[in-house]
Amino acid sequence: MIKIGKLECDIVSAGSWKGDGGAIMGVMPKVLWQKIVAADEKNRVVLALNILLIRAEGKNILIDTGIGNKISDKIRKIYDASEFELIENLQKLGIERTDIDYVILTHLHFDHAGGIVTSLNGKTELTFPNAMHIIQKKEWQVAKDPDELNRASYNFKDDLTLLEKSGSYKLVNGSYELVPGITVEFTGGHSEGMQVVRLESEGKLAYYAGDIIPLDVQRHLSINSAYDLNRKDLFIAKKRILTELKDKKGILFYAHDAEKQWVRLTE
């Protein structure tokens, strides 16, 4: 457990998948990134699915949900995706899926929001049936009706329809304090409605920055993913977050780093 003041945090694995190294490292040539990031024979790098569980104000809060268990065999093979481990790993911490009060979704790409809905005993249902799902309104609009540029990343419209029918979601515009000490902040950049999560309690600070800074190597301001829709907006958000964390010696949680799940910034 990692404590941010009164906020109790655990990193919970939802599994892993592999993404193309060139796409993950963006414009950085492979001759450079291969020295710091290992790739397999298909040029894929391992991407962990690091979900953050926060206990605060008597509530259980998750940030993101991973890929889920409904992907096709074709997609599973392409991305070498593992089994969906989130429910099992939460149980190891004494948390049942019915115990989750809120799910904050940094964005609605398949590897972060695919676990909203789960196939259980031949039935498709909300993975966390008692949770309110917190989503930026812009991200919801894009995911519900993606254009050709975004369509490949938002490929689970039926899941969103199920969530919509349940009423278990809240659309927010910009910054929104969920409970004292936990605030979502709109950034854009990686996706049109990207949001990060700020954790602040008793003078301590942390960020779960999702795909703004998904890997430790991407703390470098110039290293970004080819998946980022707006590199300038992402750069601005990344610089702001890193500057504040360094000033306050805060913690940065990584969404996808398989070796380093978090780091304390001291310089």
C-alpha cells in the first residue's frame, strides 16, 4: 500500500498486452529506443495494465479497468493480451467487484475502458455494478460516435450503450472533485477527452496520469507515443504535472510500465 496523506492506494494488475514499439515510442528512432526498451521478435513491447485502487472517505475508487475479457481471439493474438486479472487481483485485497463505488476512466480507449463490461457465466454485465463511472463529456461524445481517425481505438459501442442504459455514469467538463483529495483534470492530448487524476492529502501529492505519461521512459518531455492525437496539448499537460510533482516531491503512478509502477520525483 502507498499512502498519499489519508488516501490509501494499491496498484492492481488487470493483466498486460503488447504494443508496437515504434507506435509506443513515437518519432524516436528504434536505433535509440531499443537501448532502453526491450521488444520481441514482432517489435512489440510489454505494456502492463496498472489499475489504481484508492480507499478514501469510506469509498473504494478505481482508476481505469484494463482490456477486459471480451476481446476477440484475433485481437488477443495481435496484441498478445493476457487474461483479464482485475477481479481476481482485487479479491486478493479483500475487495469484491460489488464493493467498488467509483470508476474513474482516464479515457475510453480499449486498453483502459474495455473492462467496463465483463462476460460472466455467459452473460454480459457491468464489471462493477454498484459503481458510478466518471468520464469527461468530450471523451464520451467521441467514443459514442468515433470518426475514421478514432474508430480503431473505440471499438466497444455496445459496452457504452449498456453503461448508458444503467445510468451508472457521470459526465464532467474539466476539473471535478470526486471526494476530498481526489480530482480529475482535463488535459486532452492523448485523446480528445483525456483526463488525469490528482491525489492530494495532508500536504502530499500524487498523479495518475494515464497515457499522458504511461511509461517511465516517457517522463522525458520529448518522448511521446504515436497514438497521441495532439502532441502539443500532451506536452503542456506533461510539463505541468512533472513540474508540480518535482516541486512537491510527489508520486507519479504509471498506467503501463511493467517494471516501475510508480516513482517519487525529487529532482
